Amino acid sequence: AKNGNIDIIATNGKIRLQADSIEMVACGAGDEGNVQIVATETASMYATKVIINSKVNTKLMSSGITEVIANSCLKMYGSIISGVSDAVAVKDSKVGGQRYNQQQNVA
């Protein structure tokens, strides 16, 4: 579509895309150029390799449980690694963290 949207809707069924390779590219300018995946239950990815690369920010969030599991080797690198537990909600730690805790628990 040169102008406007393309909607593919299956009101009572599934939409399947199958090919040797599938590319999704959003190349808008300014605030555009986003890809959004929304699922009411589960969004799953299965692959031999999953590579995520961002220039500014990468964030994994959950209001429930988050697990990071590596059955062989888990490597983490950061120029600064900061960890905060919910214990700072009652009494701030000697290195701070209470403000970060409050930012992450905004209702």
C-alpha cells in the first residue's frame, strides 16, 4: 500500500506465514518504525539462536516471575552492574536503590 494500512484479519481462525525466510521491517521516521507483538496469553519464539541487539535500551519486565536460565554457561557483562531487591522499599541500602524501586513499582 503506497498510502494507508493493510489489514489481514481472521475473525475465527489463524493466520500462518510460512517461507524459507520471513523478514519484518518497519522503517518509519521519528517516532515511527516500530514492531509490536501483543498476545493475550503467550508469545513464544523457538530457534537455534535468538539474537537481540539494541542501541539504546533492552528491558525484560514481568509483574510476576522472571527466569534467566543457561544450562551450560551464563555470561553477563556490564560496565556497571547494579542490583536492587525489594528490601530497599522499607530501608534504603548503603548504595541507594530506593528511588529505583519506587520507579519500577508505579501502579
